[in-house]
Amino acid sequence: MNTFSSPASRPVSIAALGECMLELQGQAFGQLRQNFGGDTLNTAVYLARCGGANLRVRYATALGDDSLSAGLLERWAAEGVQTGLVQRLPGRLPGLYLIELDEGGERRFHYWRGQAAARAYFDTATTALEEQADGLDALYLSGISLAILPQAGRERALALMARMRAAGKLVAFDNNFRPRLWDSLADARYWYQRAFAAASVALITADDHQALHGLADLDTAVAAAQALPVAEIAIKRGALSTRVGLNHVWQDVATEAVPRVIDTTAAGDSFAAGYLSQRLRGATPAAGAAFGNRVAARVIQHPGALIPREAMQDLMG
């Protein structure tokens, strides 16, 4: 059975919950390129690009009342991401990160995010996301979305997931795992277990699942991911085929070879956008994975989390 029925008479609406930070890319004490990014924000932008007129994408986060935060809002809106779910917190600032790349395009991150405004999104009695959830068709969040929140915020995010899933909406949880954001592996495992229980779609990066659970190898991690109690699962295995399952009926979908990997930043984020943009239109999981792989293959051939629009015009809705 399918996990989501696309409304036929109107565009589909999805909210992504998380954090966007200012991005610096390059070598320390060398030339740096300024941009912005964050896992769920990257997905929101690529969703807006791939979904076109049939998809309404909203981003839920908190920012400050500073000029940098205002600049982020302007840039998101220019990408077609609606900002009505954003909370502005006086005196707070967005986080900052630096990406250093090696010769193979692999990245190393340095973060300055301890006091970032996004951590306080649920500090108010209610949020625009919670108030407007009934009008949404889908919700997307990640392990990083949960990691940056205090415990009370995580509880409210999980309650929102459960509420929307119970209403028949698509609730996608991406397992992006950054160990340094968690107090311990046990703590991370506890919240991930609850998030998977509340989700209708799990987007899994196999090596993140391996690291989270301390598993011996990638095959073991894939097998463990296939056993998750989620109706729809997409498992990304790097250059290997993507394994997708609906009600535990599995298919392998080939990835796309690229002539040269420039930067793997946002590979998983863009896959999620491609996958969900198709599933929200009623495409099969296999078709979603094929398109997600195509989008990710394009993204990793360019530097930075968000590649130029003109580099993916043929993929845009």
C-alpha cells in the first residue's frame, strides 16, 4: 500500500524543520567563499527547485533580528522557499560553519553554533509550524533537527510528527547523524528510535546508521536499516545502488556515475529533495530514488551545498 495520497486539486505543501547556518568554504586562512546551508534547508531549496508549481515548500526555523538573518530570509524567498514559519528572536544570530575539502571532494566541518537561534525554535508556547500543521501535507526533518533542540523541543517535534502521521500526512525523517551534537550514543539512539517510530518515511544514509549503532560493516548497517519499523525506507549506500522498500518489498535502484566528484556536501540532502518531490507527486519509491540519485549526482559535481540554478535547469519542475 502507498504511504501518501497526493491531493489532485491543489499544490502539495511540505514544511522542513531545522537549522540554516552561514557557510564559509575553502581553506583556513586562505580564500573563503561565503554562502549558507544546513541539511534540511538544503533539502527545502532543492525541493522548491524540483517541485515547481506543484509543490509549496516552507521552512521552519528560528533566526535573529540582525542583517545576516534578514539576508537569509531574502535568499530563501528568492529560491521559492516560503518563510512564514520562521521565528525571529531578538538578540540572537544564525550559526556559522566552515567546510574544508580534500582532493577527493570529501569534506570536514568546523561549527560555531552553540548559541544559534534555531535551537530556541520551540521555546515559545506555540510555533507557527504547530499552528499551521493541519494545512500541510508533509513534514521533513532530520537527526540534526532533533540534535540541536533541547529535550522539550525534541518532545514537541516528535509530538508534531506523530500528530501529522496520524492524520495521514507524509512524515519523513532523515537519519543525518553528527556525533558531536549529541551527549552520547545512547542519547542519540533513544531519540532516533522515537523519531523512526513517528515517521512514515525513513531516509537512511547507511554509514550514518552504521556509526550510530556501532555496527561492524556497511552490509550489517543496511540489514539493520531494512528492519526499521517504518513503512517506507530509502537506504543510500554511496556509489552503490539505493535500496528502497515499501512495506518491506525491496528494490535496488542504480546510482548515476559522474566523471569527477567535486564536493559531496548536500549529496544526501539533494537526494532527499529529489526523492520526496517525486513521492509527493505520487511516483513510486523506485522512481523517487532514481530521480533523487540523478539530482545528487548533479550536485556533487559542483562546490558548495547549493549549486547554481542554471546547473540543474533540466531537473527543475
